Amino acid sequence: MRATLLALFAATALILPAKAEEVTVAVTAIVEHPALDAARDGVKEALAAAGFKEGENLKFVYESAQGNPGTAAQIARQFVGDAPNVIVPISTPSAQAVVSATRDIPIVFTAVSDPLGAELVKDMQKPGGNVTGLSDMSPVADHVALIKEITPNAKSIGFIYNTAEANSVSTLAALKAEAEKAGLSVVESVATKSAEVQGAARALVGRADVIYVPTDNTIVSAFEAAVGVAEEAKIPLYAGDTDSVNRGALAALGFNYFDVGKQTGEIVARVLKGEKPGDIPVTVAAGTDLVINKKAAAKMGVTFPESITSRATKTIE
């Protein structure tokens, strides 16, 4: 009887599929807002497409630092202690925290404008070590051209940013260079935390013809505060990310952050399948969408030219 049971068990084992080994991907972002959330969701979808599915062979862990750099550092240390297969920091502050915390666990960052300036890698083509990722360097020259096309009478661009975000400092330098070429000046206004965004926007009233909000996580997390000021003062407000157009920006030319996440997830899958992060070049995100908001335009006293409405990839009525 015992021999029969053993034989039956052995036969059953042969026909049952072996459970795939579970891997852990730990994801963190400096703050929750639509663009970063979309990037996170895109990572998960790309992993599923590559065969790593939550509930089957993937443990997907997510933590937000709620806008606090100190919390970002704590999350990074927690993740290192948990020893996941890959850590995916979303945004420059989170990436800096994670890269500072480990030289062993594979890191694939995303939504980082300037990986070199943020000192995440020393070489985009040959990052080396345990780090690679995806850059969302803003197409600033195209943004300036968009501002000129929609609001041709503008002479000055108000720029709201957090000086502690390396990506915003890099974007400001690029904006100044491109604005000068276009005959525009740049007026800076700083907000070091989300509660200061409204005041920073008000400081631009009477000093700037348009407002441009870059992919700065501090400012974007309180984006509606800037929109309220722009609507009240009838100052056209442009965004560096397309997700913010639905939140009240006039227009944006940029990346679809769900697609940015999917591109990142494809890199994560390569690492999970055995490639070394340091051997994978840092990728610059592909794709630029033009999104416009007609309701916001009306509130800000702007009429879109036909050249804009005809090529918009998405129009919010």
C-alpha cells in the first residue's frame, strides 16, 4: 500500500508544473502624483508582459516618501535590508537615496532628468556597477517653441521649482539657454515644499508673461495651487509633463509616463533574467505627446492656433 502511494505521488509530481521561483521588485517614489504613479503602473505592466506576474512569480513592493527626502533615505535603507532582486526608484531624489544606500543590489531608476548631474552614473553608455535606468530629460527646446507658438507675445517665462531637486536645476539651465535663443527671459520662483507652491506662483504675477512648471516633484505634487493662481491672474501656465494638463495646465509636450514606466519595466525584466545593470546603457525615454486643455485655455485667456489643435495627440475639452 505504501509503495502504491509513493508511486502515485511520484506520478502526480511529474504532471504538476513546477512553481516558478518568486522574485521581488521594490519600487519607491519621492511622492505620489499622476505622472509618477503612471510610471509605477507601467513598470508593473511591462514585467507582466515579460512573464513576471504579481501573485504568481512576482512580489511587487511599493513605498512613497510623501515628499520627504529623509523618508526616502529610510525607505532606501529598508529596501536594502529586505534584499529584493531589483530596486526601482522613481524620481531623482528617490534614485539618489537608493544609489547611496547600496552598491550590490541591482538598481533601475526612472523619471530622472539628468542621471549624470544627479551623480547616479558616470557614463550613460557604460554606467557600470549596479545601476542603470531611464532618463526623462525634458525636451526643453520644444517646450520653448511651444510657448512661442501658443503665446507669441510672451517675453518672459516664470519658472517654479525646488532648488533641492537636481533635475529641476538642470532643466532651469537648459531653459535659460533655449529662452535666450528665442529672445525670452526667465524669472525664477522657488518652493521648497508643496505648501509653498501657491506663494511661489503668486510671486510671478506681474513679473512673468507665462508660467512653466517643470517635472519637479515638489511643484507637481501641489500643481492645482499654481493653476489657481494662473487662472485668477490669467497667466498661461505650461507643464513639463502631459499628466498635469488634465489637472489644469494649458498645454504640455512630453512623455506619456505610463509608457516611460513600461520602457523601464523592460529594463528591469532584462536584469531579472540575468543581465548586469552596469552593462545596460542608460536609456532616454522615447515619445513625445502634445496634450492641450481648451477649458484651461479659456480660463487663462488663450486661444489655441489651428497649428496646435491639428497636431495635438490629446485634447481636453
